[in-house]
Amino acid sequence: MVIKILWILVVVHIVITWVLAIRRGWRARQRDQQQPVSSEVKDLPPVSVIVPAWNEKGTIELCIKALQNLAYQKWEAIILAGGDDGTFAAASQAIGGDERFRLLERAPEPKNAALNRGVQSAKYDIVVLLDCDNMVEPGWLAALIAPFTHGAAVSVGDSRPNRITWVTLEERMWHILTYQILKLSWIQGDRSIAIRRELLERIGGLPEHTYAREDWDIWVRLGETGERVVFAESANLTTDRPSTVGESWKHQVRWRRTHLNGMWEHRSTMLAQPAELFRQLYGYLLSVGLAVMVFAALVVIILRPDWISSVLNLAAMMFVWLCVRQAAIAGSVAAFTGDWHWFVRAWMPAVNLFITSAASLIALVTYHSLEPYYKGPRHTQPGCEERKTQEYPDRI
């Protein structure tokens, strides 16, 4: 009887979760339709775009070519290139005689050290941090900088993966939910970051002791300044994202290790924001909770075999509750985009929940295993823009 009641409560909660998710997406759609997007691009300030590249031959040339097609009046690009694969020479050849580019040779230094050097060399007051596997669209920079004319101190663009798999589609769902539906002002480097140089210097520049998380670190320290971060929805670029389970696993473990170290470094700031602290810790708490429950279930089954039916029922109940609730993100995204094909993809966030939980657990017990350098696989190719246009609906 108790099990039946619990199942009823689980089903009711799942239905409520889905209804609220769909309503959230629909309301966000209505909100955006009532807020016309300005296409004004006149009188935008000059900008310095900083691109670090280490052993990126074959990718840096495409990045430079994309930057050369920018529709922006006054800008410069500082390319910091190096490596033993001829990246510097390849960048030099791609730039040719284009006076908008400055090429600096990069030593085997941390990425953030190269970015700091680029910021110091920049001519202009607004700097843009751009990964070399980011292939920008012609209107990207104008859209990214437009919020600065309305008082923004930082803006982040929008990114789409250059390979379409269930892994990248699942990540795309979260991006739509985070930036377009919930309007959260998180900073992610693979989307490009524009920031006033004075502000970046005021918060201490970029941390050079870590091999990653420059975006998260900026976001945490900005919270103490009260400066406004804006999501520039039309600042579009295509980037290389983990697109297989193996690539996603490595990326998740690597990022979560450095995320845990970052939270410890900024523990005083995190403790001053309990709600945000819980949000940052939620994935780790869930992973530990799942591991404890699995262990407890095994112990109970071994010690009390007569309880196996009840234990399996509770385990199935928890599994269904977690998966179907997580899948509700598809309802939000479908309602927001108007593309009901997202419903078919509802299984993706449910599956990835357990991959992410396992990666979080591994990161917790190996958080000290920080790699000095990391670069994921590069699959940037000419033609990725055409693929993106064909395979993504207009709303995303």
C-alpha cells in the first residue's frame, strides 16, 4: 500500500513538473515576442579581439578567415600563436597583410597567461576573449558589443556546435533554457566574452595558476562588483564541442575538477551567496546521494533478501522520478522554440544526468588531479556553418 501511494505521488509530481516546464517555455516565448530586437549597429566602440592558439594549425586559419569577414567598423585582433606544429607560421600566412591583425608569438604558457598578455597589448577599452575554434559570423561582433551602449559591462554571445549528435543537442537544450528562457547571466568562454579592460584589471585579470575556468572565475569575481552581464543572443558563432560520450566524459571530469578547486579558492564569496552555492554544489550532492543509495540498496538486499521486492520498487521509483523530471527540459525548449521535435529528444537530458553524476563523483574523489594543459579534439572544418543552418531550426 505504501509503495502504491509513493508511486502515485511520483507520477503527480512528474506531471506537475512537466506542466510547469512547458508553461515556463511558453511564457518566455511570449515575452520575447513582445520585446523587439534592435538591429542598430551604428556608433559602436572600437574593440580588441584576443585569440590564443597553441598547436592549433588547421584551426587558427579558419578562425582568422572568419574574423576577416566581420561587419564591424573599427576593431583589431591580437593572435597569440605558438606550438611545435607550425601554428605561428600558419597564422602569419592566414593574416597576410591585413593590418587589423597583430600576431604575437606564444610560448608554452597557460592559456590565461597568453590572454593576460593580449589584454595588456590591446589598443581599445573593450576586449573580447575568443577561443581559436570559435568560427564567428559576420554580425557576431556588432551583436556582442551592442549591449555596451546600454550600460553593460560584460556580454556573452551564443554558440552552436559544429557537430550535431545527441550529446551536443542535449547541451544545446541547456543553453536555451539557461540563457534564453531563464535569462541567467552566466559566463561561458566558448560563447565569446566581451568585457571592459578596466573592469577585468579591477578584478585582478585572469588567474594564471589554472589551466581552465577563466570564464567561471570572471563570473564569480564579477558578482562582488555588481556589474551587469548581458547575453547577446544574436552574437552567433560555431564552435567545437564534445560530441561523443567519451569526449563529454573527459570534458566533464576535467571541468568539474577545476570547478571544485575554483569553488574552494572563492569559498568566501560562495558562502556569502547560499542560494548560488547550493546551485553550484547540486550536481555533486546528487552524485553522492545516488552513490549512497546504490550502496545502501545492495547492503539491504544482501542482509535482507526478503526485502528485495520493496528495494527494487523504490529504486525504480527513484530512477523514473529523476529521469522523467530531468527530461522536462525538453518541454520548456519545445514550448519556447515552437519546435515540437524537442519532445522526441527528451531522453537526452535523462541519459546525460547519469553521465554527469558519475563524472561529478569521479571529480570529487580526484579533484587534485589537475592537468597542466588540456585541449579537446578539434573537428572544425570548412562548411560547418552550412551544416548548422540546415540542421537547426530558426529559433535556436
